[in-house]
Amino acid sequence: MKKRFLYFVLFIVGFFLGIVIWQPWIAKVVMGEGILLKKTESYKAFNENGAEINARFFLKKENQGKVKVNEIIIRFDDIPLGSRYLILVHDSSWIGSPSQSKKNYKLIFNKWLFQSEVGAKFKIINDPARKDIYYMIERSNFVKDTIRFTTFDELQSLGKEIVIIKQ
């Protein structure tokens, strides 16, 4: 009886260890080093000509002190990893470029996005007042249900401008 119990415990431990090694994002979520974001169908992306862009949207709501921050994480499926993800903060009119690597972002079952703590940090790329090397977007406009911005780097293959509309 004791032998069977020991084998059972070893099997369970081995099973969970195998899952953590096979999918390290699981361990990061459990350890609090990242979060899972659910895909939303509330937004659509278009280029300046009205052609729909292949993108997925994920909402992230968090509190930074007493301030509630709502972020929209966009994953452009047709773009390589360098510019695949953008973070939009509507209330602040910010567009951010996060640290992008396979460790920081992982699409899970096409419905969930793992975002690591490092991936949650971003550089603002649409603030002309900053005048630093990270300023990439020439024009951006945030109105009630629409966000428009000019493209850069790999995103230029989608069009000269991207328009995000809340449905």
C-alpha cells in the first residue's frame, strides 16, 4: 500500500514538473511573474484604406496606486516578433512598444495571451516631446472609440496608418 502511494505521489510530482518544463509560462503565472489575458472581440483594426488587419486584442485592467489604468494589448499576427505587440493606453493617449520575446509573450489556444512582468513594461513611442530614439510614431489620435496612428518598421507592411475601432 505504501509503495502504491509513493508511486502515485511521484507520478503527480513528475506530471506537474513535466508541465512546468514543457510550458514555462504556467510556472510564471503560478509564481506571480506574469498574467493571462483573455482575447476580446470588442476591437477591430483597419488600415487607412479600410482593409481589415489581422490582429488580436487583449484587455488589461490594473491599479497603479490610486489610478486605474486600462491597457489594450494588440498582437499583429502577420508581423514578425520585433513589432508584433503594441500596448495602447487610451486615457493617457500613449502607444507603447513592450519588450518582445518568446519569453515575454505567448499566445495560448488562440484565445489567451501570457504576458510576463518584463513584457508588461513598455517604452512610449508616440510622444514627440520626448525627442529620444524611441519616438517612432509621427502622428497619433485618440478619440472616444477610435485610435489612429502612423505605422513604422514592420507595421508599414499593413499600411501607412492603423485605425483601431471599438465595436
